[in-house]
Amino acid sequence: MTVQPALHRQHCSVAAPTQVWLDADGRLAGGAPGTDTGTGTGTGGWFTGLLHGDTRMLCRAEVTVNGFAPEPATVEASPGGVLRVRGLVRGIEGPTEDPAVELLQTWTVTPGAVRVSLRVSTSQEAVDAEIEVRLAADFTDMAAIRLGRFRDPLQPAAADASSLRWSEGGKTLTVSAPGGVGPGERLSWRGTAGRGRPLEAEWQAVLSDSEDAVVAAPLPAPRRIRAVPEGPLGLLLDNSLDELDGLRLASRQAPDAPFLAAGAPWYFTLFGRDSLWAARLLLPLDAPLAAGTLRALAAYQGTKTDPAAAEEPGKILHELRAKELVLESQALRLPPVYFGAVDSTPLWLCLLGELGRAGTDDGAVRSLLPSAARAAQWLLAAGSASSGAAGTAAAGTTANAGFLSYQDTSGHGLSNQGWKDSRDAMQFSDGRHADGPIALSEVQGYAYQAAVQTADLFDAYGEPGAQELRDFAAALKHNFRERFWVQDGAGSFPAMALDGHGEPLDIPGSNMGHLLGTGILEAGEARLVADRLLGPELFSGYGLHTLSRRAAGFWPFSYHCGSVWSHDTAIAIRGLLAEGFTAEARVLAEGLLAASGAFGHRLPELFSGVTAAESGRAVPYPASCHPQAWSSASAVVLAQALGVAF
């Protein structure tokens, strides 16, 4: 089994659809020990590169001064896609034992372009210096990088004294350095640096992919925060909003509809649930993003039944890519527009309902009503007793009739189609994996809220269908109470899911936090959920374990069976606030804020489930993406729980 490259010590800067990834010392030097070149037996390692869309274009940019590689000192991130890498050139001696020469590299990332400035400073009166940058481009596909497979470098398609150009298909990389391009894919500059007179040089990379499904989107208008908090919370909020600006994209099919890419580096595109949840969490600050996300997804709304793509009429997609995604180690083969998510459609309706209630964009809401009607019909069909379509209650199974459920029927799609989508995510207390079709608890909550809010929206705009949605919601709430609630030694709790035989999973998971605020719980039931979330089996002190510590399958470094996901905890905080449990929300928010300190006052996709009692700092999950849209957007919810008004 191939282990994904580690990311937790890497430095990155993103300006979608462009990314730069440097190693822990600030170098761009390709792959790492533990990777392979095609056997599929890699053992992790790390990667660096300059990426655009789903392709790593530049795989090496190694810098020397007079032939000496700088000794790493610091790597510093600044707003606006800037990374500053400071190193000492110890090979150039000075009059004392102190380092005499410093190299400062400044990487500035913008969509489709990366500018790199180099500055050699010295304590001496004069140092003759040659700055050299050795380049290589490999155009390795992102799916191959995830498997630890890297291509051999390509030869430039064109070169002259001012630029180098590589191209393949619709992809092009041009590196320009007027007067600085030498033989062998090398840039070099000669000059003299002196005390107070640095030697400076600059090169730029321009990247493009005419076949990519996504393009850059404009930055938002300045966001208004009534009183910006100080200290760690203020740093987290500032960093998170800057990260979110770097994740803004639009699709070629709807270029005027901005959304947030799910995350870097693997999910740098439109993802239904991720983009929707990020927009929901950010709604107090950025209503135009909510409208854009809804329009972007509506542009790809399902029109036919296609089991290979899990497409159904009215359904909202799971992910969008320029080409088929193949991950052999996971037996995945996903088409470019893939609909294998049971939650994207109700989440789309929830966001539309919340945008309607906000009252900030009546025109956008009105224009999306036809898409809402189609999504509502999918919701009603997916939750009906007779549903037998791919992605819902497949093959005529009726054990979970009346609930939204899923099962991949293609043989090469996602086996789990909620947000916990790894193969082992749904399991019983003894470690047995649940068979499908699976009905997730949080999805029933989303569906209930979607039905109620869409009914209100249809009434407000004079559209038909409201009563059918309310009847569906009432039946769903009743059936949920009858079927999902289970008992253990600590009392009652809602199961994570029902398996294909209708049996509830008998171990608590963080999914129950998503039910809060949806309306599917009565007040007493919400109290039980709140108490269970803050108990030691689920609350690590930094956030919520995805799976109870009592489970046989619990492991703090499991992707979905013991780790802590930033957005998962934030959604529970949001629900606690909605239910009036402000003290409990504050406890979780303070834990997540403390965790962010271990990651430079930022929130990664996830971190390990090692508890606060076991470690004074949150422990990384090595392959965690950063930035991740819904994690960065979680900072807004933390701020709300800690008293910040938007």
C-alpha cells in the first residue's frame, strides 16, 4: 500500500489555480526519499514543486551562490501569497567566524504566475558573487504524486537568452529571466555585493493549462469585521481569510460564479460538500461567495441517470476535474464530473435557504429557484421507499427506506459517499465495517433542514411544492427518532449510520454534531448530543475525535477513525450556538484555537487524535492538506463562539 507524501512540514503558498510547495527548509527540490518512479510501492516521503491545476510543472529550482547552497535559516509566510526564504551562505568566508553572506528568496504567487526575487547581502565591503538557479520541469499529474510516482524531467520545447519554455498538450510553463538564461536549464547572474549594496536578481514563471476545468476568480471586496480580535484568535482569523483568498476559483462553464477550491494540494477544484460548507461557514462575511458557489454547482446539476458517474436528475456533483481521476491503490476511477456524494444536494438547498434568509441577494435566490425545484425532487426521490437509483437505496433495498442512503454500483467509485469517505470510515464498535447501502445520520439532518427551508423559500417566492417537502420532513424526523437512536452504558445517542440491513452503528462518532441546529432534534435530544460531544470519548481537548476512543478501530492517526478534523469540530460549534449551548460551544472553540497554535495559527484539514492530556501541542496528521477551505472558514465560527460579531 502506498503512503501519501507528508505535507505537515512543507511550506506552501496558493493563488488558485497556482501553488508553490517548498520543503521544510524552503527548498524546491522535487521528490524525496520514500517515493518511487512507477512501481506503486512508495513509502511516503515528501514533494515540492510549482503546480498549476492538477499538474506539477516545475519540479526543481535549486539555488546556489558561488556554488554553495545556502544553509536554511527561516521560512516566513506573508499575506498575498508571499513566502520569504532566508539562508546563510557559509561557504563564503568573512573576516570573523560570523556568517558573512545571506541569500533572501521571495516567492510571490499569483494566479498563473510566480515571481521569485533573490537578494545577496554581505557584511563585507565587496564580494564577487554568482547566483545560479538550476531548473527542471516534469509535468507530473497530481494523482501520480499522491501515489509517490514522479516522471523524469522533460526537455524544454524552446530556449533563448531570456526564457525557457516547456509544453505538453494544453499545458505550458515559461520561465523568463532576461539576460540570465544559460545552458542546461540554468539561470545565472554575476555581480558584486557590498555592505549596504545587495546584489539582486529576479525570475518569473508563467503557467497555463488550456484544458483545465477551472480558472482564477477575482478577489472579494474587503470584508468588514466590527472589532478585529487581538492575540491568537486575531492571528488565526487573519491567516484564514488570507488562505481563503488564495483558494478562490471559477469554472470555465460558469466563469462569473466564484467558489472555494476544497484544498491544497490534492483537492484544488470544485467539490460539492466542501465548497458548500465553506460558503456556509463564511456566509456572515461573504454572501456573494455563497451565491457564486450555488451558481457554480447549478451549472453542472445532474440531468440523467448514469451509474458510472453516480449522476441522477437534479443531483449536485461531488467533484469536478479536467479528466478522469485514477487512484489505483484505492481502486478508484472517477469521471471528470462525478456525483458520488449523498450530501451535496441537501447541502446545496441548505445554503440556498440560508442565503434567502439573509436577504442580501434576492436576485440570485430567484434565479436559482428552477435548480432548487430539481434538487428538491431529487431529495424527495432519494428519501422515498421505492428509490433504487445509484447512490441512494441501490438495488431495491428497503431496509433504509425513507432515509437518504448510498451505495456505489459502478465498482470504481467511492465506497463511502459522505464526508467521511475513506473505506474504513463506517464501522461498528468491534471494528466490523458497515455494508451498504448506508444511511448517514448527518445526511438525514441536512435533508430535514433542506426540506423545511426550501418549503419556506417556495412559499416566499410563490413556487409550488412546499407542502410535499414539509410532509417529507415530518416523516423523516419521526423515522429518524425511531431508527437512529441507540443506547450504551453512558446513555442514548444518535448512531453514525444505519448499515444495509438497517442496523445502527453501535459506537458514537462526531457525525452527531452535524445534527445540531438542523431542526431534526428535539431540545432534550440536542442536550444529550451536546453532553456526549464534550465527554472524554469524543473531545480530545483540541477538537472532536471522528470516532469514539472506545471503538476497536480507533487510532489517533486514522484519517476518519480517531483523528480530529477542523471543520467537523467547527460544524458542531455552529450547531451548539444554534441550539443555545454557548458555554459548550466556547469549550470546543477554545480547544480548536489552542490546536491552531501548533500550526502557525492556522487550521489544517485534520490533525491527529492525540489528546491534550497526552501532548501539550496538537500533533500533526502528516498527509493533511493545508490550506483547506472548510478548515480555514472554520475560523469564523470559532470567532463567533468566542464573542466576535460579524
